[in-house]
Amino acid sequence: MLGMFTLLPILKGWDYKSKIWTRELTRGEVLEVERSEETGWLMQLTFVSDDAYGGCEVMFQGADLNTLSMGIANAQSLYSIGATAQDPAGWLQAYYRPNPQSTQGGYVGIVTTQGFQGSTLPFVPTTIVKLRLENQSTQAKATVSAQAFMVVITDKKQFIKSLRAVMGANMIQNIDPAVLTSGLQEVTQKGWSEKETNKQ
């Protein structure tokens, strides 16, 4: 049976996308670097910093537009809970802190790699990405970088039409406008052909 990753190559209206955000932050600063209006699936999210308390936070929404935070991720928080082995829900890839009295060093954290374990995290507008340098840092300034790798729907109409064609429902020509928008709009039967509606 065709699953998410075997089905996508024969569909239209989607693409891979990678985004990188890098900023120098002052201690205690939280900086919004992205407010995305895209729809798709998050494959991987990572961060790199020269401070143990430099990291990121992502806030995203599901179909009902309830905002959820993935939590604040930094190297020290992952280290403190023992997240040092590969896990799709996140782990600490590198932790180099040569001076225990200083938070300066080299750190790589994996916030999530759900997509590479075959279970991506879907998102709809609006997704917010923030970079952070916590007050626990011993440095006045530090560099924080985050990278997201995603599958993004670039053309919803083409995506839906190609999905219908692959699933054997290509006789359905109209697309209910509610399907093309985010939020709690009610989906009606208007988008279905009379023949298909009578089968319900």
C-alpha cells in the first residue's frame, strides 16, 4: 500500500524546502526569525550554537488553529535530561564545553527528526520560529543558528487534484474552497460530483 513517502513522488503541487536562520543574540534575548504561512510537514529541525544555552523554539498549529510550542530546546536542557542518543523526538548531537565555569563551547542539538523515522509533523499557517539565548548563559553575546527541513505544499489545488487522480477519485472536478483555507471553515459536499454524492 502507498504511504506518505512513496505516494508523494507521483503527486503534484509540493516541494522540499530548507530554511536556515542565524543570529547573534545578547543574553536573555528571544528573537522571532520566521512567521510562515506555509502548509506542509516538518521533517527535521536542528540548532547549532556556541553557547550551551543558545537554542530555538517553534510554535505551530494544527487544523483547528490551536497553537502549540514544541518547547524550548538548547544543548544544556537536552544534556540535563540525558537526551544524548538518537531519538526522533530530539537529542544532543554534540556537547563541547571545555570550561565547566563557562557556557561557551560548541553545541549541536536535534529538536526533531520525525520525518526520517516516517512520521512527519504536519503544520498549517501560522508557524513561528524563535531563536533564544537564555539568561543562564555566561556570555554577553552568542551565535545561534537553526535549520528546518520540510515538505511544503506549494499549490493546494494541484496537490488535491493529483491526490484524487491517484486515489481513483479524479472524476471529482470541483474543490470546496473551505479545503483550500486554514481554520474551522465547514467543508460541504459542493466540491463533489452528483454521482459521488449519491454514493455517500
